[in-house]
Amino acid sequence: MSFIRIAHLSDLHLPLPKLPHLREIRFKRILSLLSWTLSRRHIHQQEPLRAIMQDIHTAQPDLTAITGDLTNLGLFSEFFQARQWLENQDLPPTLLVLGNHDVIIRENDTNKRELLKSWLRHNPQNTLIPLLIDKGIALIGVNTAVPSLPFLATGYIGKNQLALLETCLQEARSAGLCRIVLLHHPPVYHLVGNRKALTDLKALQDVLCKNGAELVLHGHSHRATITSIPRTDIPVIGTSSASHIPSSSQKSAGWNCIDIQNNDNSWRITIQRRVLINTNHIQDDGQPYTVFRPRPL
């Protein structure tokens, strides 16, 4: 019986390293800069994030899943800072998907993505579906981060990516892998308002319902939640921001400790929410959630 531990964290919102250059200024970035200056910089801070990362290192995960929003304005300087931060963490094999704050405006972002290529892990055979396969686990990335209109933070997947996701899920199942899907926007209704929702959510649910997955991880809502894909028993796990100051247990900085045991006929998946109580103390948030997912015959 093998045992794999995965650390899931999201919405880091690393501090703004410097103001946007004149050539980077757009109306939506001005709105986000105002939001950061007036509100978010007081909520997303480095002390909580340092405490979370220390707790993750203590837990010694085998893999790491990061579901987006390392930045605030999607600036090149923020991507460069995010790369430095990731390099300094000494993480195990990691898959990162971007969030709406990372892709806040329409622009050529090739150079920015190049900075994070070691964690975005673009599959040479399928560049739209990031993939990390290790120890019998397939971390499968879905990009929902696309530029949206001012005052919106919606996400979109698109037909091409959904078709490739379907193929990836089928191939991973045939290979006997435990399939864990990562995306930024919640894949179920009512966890965020319409202004922040995934616009082709139903199409994604149809793909997951048809092809299956063992687990789906997301961020964006800044809340710790457990739901499921409609018409299935596929667990959907959200997490709060990893840098949020201590507040309610749903929103305080935290991460999901996911343990997977490979049994003869099933995977035993246990998710323990770890939450920041104060700047010096992180503890389990309630009882662990355990689900058994059947393995392909």
C-alpha cells in the first residue's frame, strides 16, 4: 500500500514589488491597484504566508498543487518575484495553474509564462493541459484565467481545452493513475457570484461527469469548502488564500493536506484542512474528510 501526500494552496497574492510602468497601465490594472492599496494589502500579508509554508514543509508533502493568483496586477515584475519566491520554497514537484489576477488584461504574456515554466509544466504533446505525473498521481491543470472586462473576474476554459482535458482524463484512467484536476475558478455553482464565476462551468461539469476524476482542487473563492460535481461523487475542494490574516476559519490563511492511499480496488483520499489561528499557531480545522474513489479494473 503506497501513501502520497499533496499540499494544496492558493491565492497567495504576493506583495506588490513596485508600481506598474507607464506602458503597463490599463484601466483594469488601475482598479486592481486601488483595491490593493485600499484593502487587499492589509488582508494579504507575508507573516501568514510564511507560517503556512513552514507548516507545509513540516508536513513533508510529496507533491504540491497551487491553484492560482500568485500576483495582484499580473505585472512582469510580479511574475519575476513569484519565480524567486517559488525557487526559495524548495518545494517537491509542483503544478501551478494561473488565476484571474495573473492574467488581468489582454497582452502578450509569453515572457511572463516563461518565468514560471518549471511550475506551469506545459505538456509537449498537449500545451493547453499542464500535467504532472508522479508516484501514480496525475495532477491535471485546467487554465480558467483569461482577461475579463473591468469589474469582472470571470473565467473561461473553451472548447479546445475541454476536448483535450477529456482525452487527458481518459488516458490517465487507462494508465491507472489517480486523477486530480486543478483550476482556479470553482467548478460548481454558488461558491462565487456571477461576476466571478466560470462562464462555461456546465461544459466542464459535463466533461467530468462523463470521464470522471478522483478529485478537483480550486481557489478563487478565498474560502475553505467541500462540495462535489453535480451528478457525480467527485469531491471538489476549495481553500482560502494562503496569505490571508487570521479571521474566520473559512477565510483565515490555510492549506489542504491531502493524503492518498493506493488500496487494491480504490484510492483512500483524506483531506485535512490546516488553518492559521494566529501568527504563531496553525492547527487542524475540524475532522478530516475521507472519501474512497474506485480504481479502474
